[in-house]
Amino acid sequence: MDFVSIRVITGDITRLVGFYEKVTGGQAVWATEDFAELRTPHATLAIGSRRTFPLFTPAAVGNVILEFLVADVDARFEQLQGVVEEFVQEPTTMPWGNRSLLFRDPDGNLVNFFTPVTPAAVEKFRYAAGGH
């Protein structure tokens, strides 16, 4: 497992991405009009609009999602049965190419376990099967 990003959810993605580009000196990579990332050598700041929440389910609330790259999100889902009390989204392939499992930690924070599944997503994470 590798902790790779924090996602901030916002009502004004253009404003927030612009702000973080200015303060970091980085250039955002936009996957869709509702999702952008500022990548650093060790982690990524992902920024999503509130419009992305219907992709997760209406139960997704809050502004931050902790994200972990895992080798097999479906296998992790099975392993977490009986450990996680609330799954917000069972494994689902997202439009940007990751298979994603969303759940809450005991304090109610959102956690995303994901596995890149499309060629573009796999390349993005330089993913090697079994390497995480």
C-alpha cells in the first residue's frame, strides 16, 4: 500500500486549482472539468468539484478524501468486510481510469482505496502488479 494523495472537494474548482498552482508553483493536470491534480515527487494534491460526489453516492460528505493506491481494490474490499462499518461506494471503475472503493474511518473521514485499471491510469502511477 502507498499513500499517494489527498483530495480536496470544492464548490469552485477553478478558483481552488488556481490558488494551489500559485502557492506551489506547479501546473495542474486536468482529467475532467471536475477533477485536477497537482503532482509532487512524493504525493498528489487532487482537487474535485462537488459535482463529482454523485459518482461516489449522495452519502459522501466532507471536504477531504484520504487516498491509498492498492494492488487489487476488489480483494481489499473482501478483506475489509467486518472491519469497515460503512462503505460509501463498493468497487467502481471511475471515469478517470481508477477502480475505487470508498469508505469511512471510525471518525467519519472518507478513505479511498483505488487500483489503476486503464492504460492511462496505470501509466500515471507507474503501477506494477503486486507492487503495492
